[in-house]
Amino acid sequence: MMNANQTPEETLSYHIDRTLYQGRPTDSAGRQDKELLTYDLLDSLGVSYSRVDHDALPTIEACREVDQLLGTEICKNLFLRNAQKTDFYLLLMPGDKKFKTAALSKQIGSARLSFAEPEFLESLLGLTPGSVTVMGLMNDRENRVRLLIDKDVLAREEFACHPCINTSSLRFKTLDLLDKVLPALGHPHTLVDLPRPE
């Protein structure tokens, strides 16, 4: 129960392990298969990565805490669809940009886009809401999902994402994303440039 001096955010309780680990967990007990498959993929590609473990994060402030530990910002990961529910998109964009469907639709030559329902997220990427990540593309073997990346995400030296679950976050070099991870996932990307807020 909230007292008079607390904001709703302060009543939410979560834990962030303040250790920055190198590589996969030494003990896989309690870890989901889809998380372990992410580490298997990165390890097989020779991608060096750091990891922070945490509860599912309920606030932007909590996310910023993890960003600080990682030393880079996890970008927004939006799973989108067209009105007919026939075309699906995974958009990676900086957290400080707003998603404007008109601006994006024009750049990719699509009709208006909406957020895709959780059942499509599960069936196409094997993910649940709150854990959307580029790593989920390893489950899209039929290439039903088109990857869109805002140019500002690729301008950063390092890239951060979830390992298919939202209770850990990873950091690795953006060049490794482009040169190793995306080719292994079999998903080329389309570069987009979304407007910054005025």
C-alpha cells in the first residue's frame, strides 16, 4: 500500500544485480531455453558480450539503471504489422525518438503500421511482450519478419538487447551485430531515419 509521500513507481519493487558479467551464466539452472540458445549463438559466432541480470523492469528509471551498468542504452524494440496482418516488422530505434507510423510507413513503402498482437510475437519470434529483441529473429526461420533499424542505433559503438527474455540484458559491439549476428540470423536490415521530437 502506498503512503501519502510515495509515487506509484516507488511502490514497485524490483532487483538489479549490479554485477556486469562477461559472457554466459556459469549456472544455467532456472534459465529458459530461448535465453540459453541466445548465448549458444553468440558464443558460436565468437561474439564477446557483457551481461546484467535483473527482474523484469517496471519503470523507465529502472531501465536507465541497467543502461548505466551496461554503459550503453538498450534501444526500443517494436514489433509491428500492417492492417491486413500479413506483413510484420521488427523496428530497432533509439529510446529518445518517438514512433511515428506515418514517417516510417513512407520510408518503407508500407500502409499504416500498428503494434502486432502478442500471439504473432509468440508464433513468429518466440517472444513475449516486454522481451522483444533482435535475437528473436533466430526463431523466424521463414523470414516473415522484416528488420528495420534506425540509423542512430547503428551510429553507436555498442549495442544492447535482451537475450529473448526480459530478466537479463546484453551488450556487444555494434559491428558484431552487423558483421556476425545478423548474417547468422539470415535477416538483412533496412535502414530508416525516424524524426526526433520537436
